[in-house]
Amino acid sequence: MTQNKTQVNLKNRIIVALDTADFTQAKSLVKTLKRDVPIFKIGSELFTACGPRAIQMVRESGREVFLDLKFHDIPNTVHRSVRAAIQYEVAMLTIHVSGGLRMMQEACVAAADEAQKKNLELPKLIGVTLLTSLSEEDVKNEIGLSKPIQETVLRYAGLAQRAGLDGIVASAFEIKRIREHYGPDFLIVTPGVRPEGASRDDQERVLTPKEAFDLGASYIVMGRPITQATSPADAMARVIQSLT
């Protein structure tokens, strides 16, 4: 299919999640999708099962890695974890905003210092706000937060920006207010995106790829609707065609 300029631009901001513990399957997905996907997400499942060789595999394919390990610990531990992650030359990595200001600041210091020492490009540090699998009821009754999701995410975004992070992970429903408060350059990575008619799976706060981009998402993350499709390549092509 011929792709217009808008589609080419937006497809370069789609991250595909390699949410599998099977290295062979992950490698096959990268081989199948790399023509249209510039960044692949490696999360806790694949990294726990396969370790750094999963990162190496994606990078050897000529594509970038979004290392989504969601570091969340005392500041010293996160500092050391981020420093260790720099050696893998990933494009982006995540830490939990709920770990607090000092923890995030330590992550920024560690990333900048280690990247300079190793003469490597500094990855984008992205703060995880509230998981897109959480509903208002979950946040209030289970976690015990008194504020609605949108207010909590907005507060987390401000804390992440204050700490020096490049952006945050947030659902499409929070994008508009984040943009209004924190400007066009603050990165918003939006997971839980689903094509029109696709199953929501375990996600609560979801919109389509076009809706997420129209609202101002910097990147969107897609997993199961692509990777578990009968033909991942065809599923990806349909997503790209839906962007205009």
C-alpha cells in the first residue's frame, strides 16, 4: 500500500510491544515488522526471560529499543539500575513517577553521567504515571488515591517534568490536559491503544491510534492487536492506513 506523508510521519511514532517470553517469537516479530516499526518495546516479560540479548537482537535489526522495566525503588538503587541500562544503548527507558522526586532526579543524574562517560547517546527518560489497566474505581477503592485519575496523572506529569524527565507514560484520556499544562515538547507515550473494533483486553482507558495522535500523543504503544494478529504485517498496515 502507498503511504502518504502523514502516515509515514505517524508510523515512525508507533512503538510495538514485544510482550512475550519467547525469544524466537520476538525475533520473528521484529523481522516481520521492522520495515514499518522504528521502535520496539522490551518489557519485564521478555527481559526477564531472555535478558540483554533481546535488546541486542532488536538493535542488530537496525531498530531502536524502548526498555520498559519501570524502575521503582529507593533512589540509590534506581540510580544504579539506570546507570547499568545505559550500556545497552536504548532509545527510551521508564521509571515510576510514584517513586518520588529524588528517585527521578537520581535517574536523570545517572543517565547523563553514564552516557557522557561511555560517549553514548542519552536515552529519553519516561515516567510511568498510572497504568492504563486501572479504572477510577481501582484507583479509589484499591489503591486508595483520593483524586480522580486525570488530576493524579496531571500532578505526576508536573513532578516528572520538575525532576528533569523527558516525558511520561499516560493514557489518551489525559493527553489534552498534559499538553495544556506542560507544553508541546514534553513527551507523552500512550499505551493501551486499540484499532477500531479490536478487543480492549485488560485495558480500561483506551482510544484508537488516530484519536491518540490527534489529541497530541508523541508516541503510541501497541501490542496484542498487532503481535497476536493472524498476520502482524497486515494488522500493522491497517493501523497505518487508519492514520489519515
